[in-house]
Amino acid sequence: MATVELRFSALPEHVRTARLVAAAVARRAGVDESVLDEVRLAVGEACSRAVGLHRRGGIDGAVRVALIDQEKRFLIEVEDEAGSASVPSREHDEGAETDEDTLGLAVITGLVEDVEVTRGASGGLIRMSWPVSDPSVDG
Amino acid sequence: MDLSLSTHTIGDRTVVEVGGEIDVYTAPKLREQLVELVNDGNYHLIVDMEGVDFLDSTGLGVLVGGLKRVRAHEGSLRLVCNQERILKIFRITGLTKVFPIHNSVEDAVSATD
């Protein structure tokens, strides 16, 4: 089970909450202060993308954010329920909406070294991780 | 933290002071403001982002949309930003090449290039 798991209706007003919770749990897990801004932004982008996919597809459902404190990495999963629209395709261009989606993914991949955009149980799944500092080294 | 917006004019430039967080929830308010300014005939915009605490790709999309609108009227959209964490997002997405970014409103007002 995830260390902290969050599920919210796919609405824009909840994305800020997800960002704040993710940053707080990451800090507690030992993610370096200097990258907490990146964590906050990357989670926000992943959640915004999920919300956008739900809204554009007219699909109800929830966004799941799992915050997982592993031994040496802090893992975040953001999963939507927007079906097949969730995994980016190069084959069709939907204009401005795709631009926004592309921009969001560009920010995530530009920020996070370890990131994977894949398919979840009922939509897309973005998996990201950051190193955690070893408390025994830091004292 | 919500989004705060205020506008004032300096000569033929319209300065939009933005404060707070620009994200998927608040970005539509900024979009409305920019659309309204352009519809009212303000084609030389300066978006002062010194009070912005958070910006994501939705906010970037709104700024790009604003740029497209003013360019359709041969106008300009300049940004004022000194915050590294905000500038980083423009760099990652390659938008530093698209937007003129200035250190101060004064610099943006006097810029003509």
C-alpha cells in the first residue's frame, strides 16, 4: 500500500491540494528541499493533465495520487480514469488541446529524470520518482 | 492562495500585475483578463509576474494564447520575471525563445525590439 494515497474528483480546484500533499509527504520522506519545487510542479502537471483528459472526454471519475516512500526513492503515481485518451499518440493532432497536453508532458519530462507515462487499469498512469537522502548519512 | 490581477497603463503599454498561483484552476481568470484587454484594443501588454508563486503549463498555455492574440494585431506581450523557479519552466519548454522576458517593468516599457 502507498504511504499516502489521495483520490479526488477530476476537477481543477483539487489539483492544488494534491500538490501541497505531495510536497509535504515528499519532504517528510527525505526528498531534498531543493527538489521539492520540482515535485510540486510535476505532480501538479500530472494531475492537471488527468483532469484535462477527464473534462475533454466528458468522463466522470477520479484521479488517484499514490505517494510511496521506498527505501531509496520517493515514488509518485498519478492515475486517471479517462480511458484510451490518456496515453499520448503521435498519430492524431487535436490542435490547441493537444498543445496544452504536450506542454504539460514537456514540463514533466524536462523536470523529472525518472518518469514513465504508461497505461493504468482504466486510463493513463504517470510514474515518477526522486532520490531520498539517507538519514544515517545526514545525521 | 488564489490569483490576483490588476492592470494599469504606462503610455501605450498595459501592465498586468499577476500575483499568487497560476494553475489549471486559476489560469482561466488570466485568460479572460488577457482576452478582455485585447478586445478593448490593448495590443501592447506587459505581464508582471514578480508576484507569482506558482506557474504550470496551463498558465504557459494562457500566456501563449495571449501572445497569439496580440500578434494578430501586430502587438506585443512581454513578461517581467526574475524568479529562477518560474524562469526554469520557460526554459524547459523552450518558451524563453518565444517571450521577451525582462527584469523590470521599466525595462519592458522601454523595450522596442
